[in-house]
Amino acid sequence: MSTTTLAGATQDEMRKRNLGSLLRHLHVNGACSRSELTALTGLNRSTVGALTAELEEAGLVRSEQPIGHGVGRPSIMVAPAGERAYVLAVDVGVEHASVALIGLGGSVLARRELQHVPGETPRKLIQRARRVVDSLVATAADGSVCIGIGVSVPGVVRHSDGLVHIAPNLGWIEVPLGSIIATVLRTNLPIAIANDADLAAIAEHARGAARGLSHVVMISGDVGVGGGIIIDGRLMTGAGGYGGEIGHMVINPSGGRSCRCGSVGCWETTIGEQAVREALGVLTESEVRASLLEATRGDPRLAEVGRWLGLGVANLVNICNPQAVVFGGMFGDLYRVVDEAVAQQLGNSLAAPLEGLVLRSAALGPDSVSMGAAERAFLSLLDDPLGHLARCRELSAA
């Protein structure tokens, strides 16, 4: 390669990175003035102006007039054009699934839910979901582009191709979900499939209770128990993408219950929905959530569940040394009731990892998993805004 060609390639790579950096700031933080973008990125004012003009021409951002009057010449505001570039976010829960169009910048453009049919195969579920997808896409703005599909599953997922090795609470084993979705939806768009708790952690780290923190453990779930672990600002995935299955750490092997994963005494069997349901004397998921909302702090019915929750959290704090533990899904409501029991068990942790530790409920509520699925699907666009957008337009036209 000649020196001139090498220089050109280097300039192209630099431009791509700078475009991605600008778009990422706008996607996560919302509308910013050009002067703020200049300060955030370290680029000069003219470069920011040229790059934002490219992004605007591509339909990824829009310029807005500043509101109010300050000292000096007001700087043009730049905002993500969420209605022009969106992802399809599919959240496969244990009892129902949701499908949403989520625009650049994190705006939920449309959403639908569908209940599971008993005994339904994964393919049948996706075939029913396709009708929902078609109805949602029909509501998208003219000229808008779907730039990817993000899918969450409460199970162990191989990231490379979306194979669900096992989703115990769905009864799924070795399901090639990535290929099923591509075939049923008849799409060549990129499909990112991941564990639901991992995706919830990604969303809370980007936009919620863990924003600005680099080391986080998130405990999430409604029926089962999942975990997402952020280390140095990045999701811990493990060698094959299977890391973070904290619900299946064996915590009560001698006197514990059998778990749907096939083991005995998993943490999930002591703090999952079934354990909470039995402690409260209710029958359904909706009754669990209603009872938790009505329960007062220190409710004696949940003392044993709180003890097991605290014991598991103490182990995770000793292992991971996080800045925060975030409780999502059902556990956000549960933690509010049993926080004293959790704190008592944390008193048995090593002293050093407790320094500066905060425990808090998730900020995004039921949106966290869908938002995390969307964040995964947006990654390729944020890495190469113009290139990825062009590829998706070609795929959509094919």
C-alpha cells in the first residue's frame, strides 16, 4: 500500500470514529449544542460542524434552534433523529413477549405485547410476532430505516449466532433463535440476541441507575433470576458469551430445591418468583407484583427470601467488588421490602469491597430489557454511522 493510500485509509478511519463519537454522545445524552459537542469530543468547532452536517444529511440527526438567549452568539442544537433510524427490539419473557420500535436516542416509537400460548414452539411464537412486527413497521415514518434487530431471552445465549442453549423457564433447549428470526421475518438485517439480564444491565449502565459507574452488578428477573455484570464499563460476557448466570450459582446444595436447570439449590430457587409467591401466599405473577407494592418494609413473610437474597449479594460483592448493585424487574420491588435483611447479610462480607458500595433499584423499570436489546442493536450504527446506514438501506431494498 502506498503512503498516500495509507494516509487516506487513516483519514477515513479517523472520520468514521469521529462520526461515531458524535452520534454516540447524542444517542446517549440527547440534544447538545455544537459548542458542547466540541468540548465533549475534543474536536475543533469546524470539524464538529462538518461532521454534524454529514450526519444530518444522512438523516441521523437534526439541527434545532437554541432556546433562550445567553451571552454571545447562540450555538445550534443537534438532536438524534429517532424517527428516522430505529431498531426492532423483541423481549421474550417467560409469560409474554413484547415488540417495540426504538428510535435513535432511546425513544420508544411504538410497542405491542403478545401472550405466550401454552406449548407453543419458538418458531410459532416468532411467526405470531411477525404480524405484530409488520403492524409496527407500518407505523414508522416515511423514509425511516430499521438498522437492526435486538432480542432478549431469559436463557444462555451464544452471541455469535443467537443459539439459545437453554432457557429453563421457557422450556427451550438448543433453539437456533437467530436463524428462526431471520427466516420467519425474511430479513438480512443484523440480529443481536442476548440474555435479558445482560441487556438490562447494559441499559441501566447507559441510561439508568448505573449511569456513570464502571463496576456494576445487576440482579434482574421476574420468574427466574438473571445477572448482568459490568466491569471497567463493559459487560462481562465470558469466553463464549455465557457469563453472568448468577441465578444458577448453587447456594443451598444440601437442603435446597430442584431447579429447572437440572441442578439443586440454585439461588433462583430461594429468591425467584416461586419462592416469593409461596412466601406471600399468592398464585400469579401479577399478584406477586401487587403484593410487593403493598408490602411494607420488613414484612416478616419475606424475611427468609430477604436472607437468601442478601447472602447471594454478599457473595457477589466479595467476588466482583462493584460500585453498585442494581435490582431490576421483580427484585426492584422486593429489595424495597427486604433491604434490612440484605444489609444484615452484607455485614458478613469482607470490609474492603463494601467501601463506597451503593444498592439501588433500577431506574428504567419494565423498559430496561427492551432498551438494552435496542442498545445492542445500535452498536454497529454507532461504530460506523454512514457505512452501517448504507448497508441497512441496501438490505431493506433487496
